[in-house]
Amino acid sequence: MKSLLFISEDKEKALIQEMTYRMQVSGMTIHPSDTCFLMVSPDYSAVVTQHLSHALSMNQEIFHIEAVNVPFPDEDVTLYQQDFIENYSKWSKRWKTFVLIEAESFVVVIIVGLLT
């Protein structure tokens, strides 16, 4: 089992500020009107995703957030895959671009168009 990594509140805030800055200067073409933030593993990513959604807001509009649950290593992935496929088919009708935010490793991935 993976050991837990303690991150202090100050460190977490600093990492969120750094990620916000990196996203702002990256030149990404995302906008709240057509972009959805996918919060991977909400237990770990909720705080980061919420802060990024607000910090990157544009024209007084924050980014929409949807939760993506993923299995623990000892869980069957099938239910999670089915749930994601069903949700993504709905989300892709509304959103053009998706930003996956996984805070356990502070990873942000931009996906434009359909996931295959």
C-alpha cells in the first residue's frame, strides 16, 4: 500500500497558487462557458479543484466541476468505468473541453474533444 504524504495547509495553498499561476501563463484556451473541470478522486481533489475553478474564473463566471470517482487498488474498476462512460456521454453534450484535476500528485491534464 502506498504510504500517505502529509502536506501542510501552507504547502497546499502554495501548490494551488503555483498551479493557478502555471495555468494562467500557459496560454491554455479554456473558458468557463465551454470547459468543465473533472475532479478526479473528490476525496483528495475537491479543495484544489474548487480553488482553481474560482481563481481561474473569467467574466465573473467560474468553471463547472464534475466528480470522477476512481477505484482504490483493491476495488473492481468495472463499475467506475461504466459510471464514467455514462457521465461523460452527458457531459460531452454540454462541454467542449475538459480539465482533469488530480490533486494527489497535483496533476492537471487538458482534454479537448472526445475521450477515446
